[in-house]
Amino acid sequence: MVGVGTRLRRTVSGFTLIELMIVMTLIIILAGIGVMTYTNGVTRAKEAVLKEDLFRMRDALDQFYADKNEYPASLQLLVDEGYLRDLPVDPITNSAATWVTELAQPGLDNPLAGPGIFNVRSGAETTAIDGTAYSEW
């Protein structure tokens, strides 16, 4: 029998509902930060690849012009002539067919040369992390 002056002691092991909710909230916040960091990293990597591809293609266009005194009529001609191994895939649009080309005007030094491609840009219609359009790079 339990006397009036004695207390019953209950020792219950486990977590309260509040403790579980706090732990779950912290896990959700950390997972959200991880997902955002991963997504941001993937986007930055694609942007770095795009900048490198544009640099390499523009360099190949300049080398073609220096060798032949005219710009190529198509980007595929750069591959056919050996200035590029393969036409790169635009990492933003995931296609090699979306490159936007700019044609050169016939110059005074070679007026008979047809208009060729002197610049290339991305065909993506979205904006970069820094707020500029990919098509302006």
C-alpha cells in the first residue's frame, strides 16, 4: 500500500512531442539548405561550361578567319575543317542545334567573301544567376 505522504515516481524514457517536432524542423531546414546549395552548384557549373564553350567556339572562328581570310558559313564547317573536334552542346538548352549565330558583313579587305559567322551565342531564353540573359554572353 502506498501511504498518503509518499509519491509515486514514474520514470518514462523517450521523447516528448515538442522535442520530436524541434528535431524534425531542424532536419527539414538543413535538408532545404542542402538542396538549394546543390541546385545552385549545378547551375554555376552549367554557366562555367557555357562560358568555356563560347570562348572555344569564338576562338575557333577567329582562327578560321586568320587562316582563310573569311568566316565560316556554318558552325559545322569548323568541325569539318578540324578547328573543333565536335560542336559542343549548349549546357543550358542541352542541344547543339540551339546556338545562335551572328553573320559578319563583307569587309573592305575581302568584299567578295560571303557573309560568314563571326560570333556565336547561346539560344537559351533564361537568365543566369547574376541576372543577365544567357543569350547576351
